[in-house]
Amino acid sequence: MKNRLREKLTNKQPIMATRINSTWPMVAEVVGATGLYDYVEFLGEYAPYSQVDLENIARACELHDMSCIIKVDYANRAYVAQKALASGFQGILFTDHTTAQEVEDTLKNVKPATPQMQGRLGFVNRRFYKNEHFSDQMTYASEVQKCVIGFMIEKVDAVKNIDEICQVPGVDFIQFGPADFSMNSGFNAKEEVEKVRAAEEKVIQTALKYGVSPRVELNSSEEAERYIEMGVKHFALGSELRIERVYWTEQGNDLLEQLGQQK
């Protein structure tokens, strides 16, 4: 069973993802049909969904040899993460952690309950990847261990503790969250651009120092240059709702202008 995201991380290859809000599997299939993306991230922190939806998103990605991860809320992270992995997701992005101890505790919930791996996740009788039949429990455990785990670094304390967080075994990638960091700092991101940029650069440089993949969200490919120069190879390009909003706004205004109207 192939976990494309895990393979690319292991081989230190460039990685490109995109983010979706829709549970309609066709959206994931459209992404996969481009042949460009290594995985989709389903924004479960923001969107409504059911466990059946998670299975269908995973199936759609599997059709195109594409991985999928889910971004989960902090409060119910263990339950949702375990159900997503059981549904066929190959990775989890956790939010709102601030200390290495929190990260260690969360990782136990998505690691197999074996003497070697010391996790809490048992033998789940669900589809996991492609509804494969596992010949034994330890094969299942080794496959679970391949799941890719990321953490958002989006609170002031998380930035302060970034060295310790990046040294926790099992942290595969991290991502700085400028909006949450700004709010947690007590200011708007546009008012303190340099402070936000300095915090982001600290997070990226620290992750690279410890061999953790820093992921960066981009709204356009033009934004990538400075991050590539810093050594970033892992990007999430675009977000479904923002893509739609920008298109409807820009094209709608253009058409109204042609019609002699403006809003």
C-alpha cells in the first residue's frame, strides 16, 4: 500500500498539496485528475462532514494515487484523527498545540498500541487503506506508523517552544499559522507584517535545523520564491473556498464593469 506523501517526505522530495472544504468526492477527483498534486488536505477544522464522507474522500484520492490528510479541531482531535485514519486518510494535521508535552500526548493517540511504538491506537476493524486485508496485527501496526503527522504552529507559546516541538519523535511536518499567531499576539497581521514574518522565518529555520519538513500555504505560485530560497520544499497551494471567492469577485466585477455597472 502506497503512501505517496510519506514516500516523498522520506526521500526529501518537493511536495505539493491543495486544500478542500467540500465533502463531495468529485472535488478530490478533480484535483487528482490534474496529476499535479501529492495530496489533498480536507479542512475538517472548518467544514461539516460525516465519517462516510471521510471514507469517500479517501477513495477518490486512492483512484488517482494521491494521499489525503485531514486538519482537525483541537478539542476532539483524538477521536477524529483515529476515525480519519480508519477511513483511509494517510495523515493528520493537528491544530493549537503549544508545548512539546502536548505534542507527545497527541502523538500517542495515532500511534499503534504495541510495545515498540507505545501508542494508544488498537487494531481498528475499518477500511484503513483501500480495505486491504492485513495478514497479522503487526503488519497493520507498521502501516499505521507510516501515517504522516503535522502540527500547526500558530500560538505565541508554540513559536517560543518550537525547538522542543521539532525534537519530538513522530513530528513529520509543521506549518506556521500567521492569522492565529497575530490574533494570539493581540494585533492584526496587516498591522505588524514584520513581526509576523520574523516569527514565520524562525519557525521555518528551526524545523529545517531538526530535519522536520516546514510546510507553507500559498495563494499563488508567485509567493513561493522566498520560501524556496529558505529551503522549503513542501507547499499547500490554494484553498477551495478562497479560489471560488477570488474568482467570483474578480470576474464578477469585470463583467459588471463591461455592463456599465460597478459595486
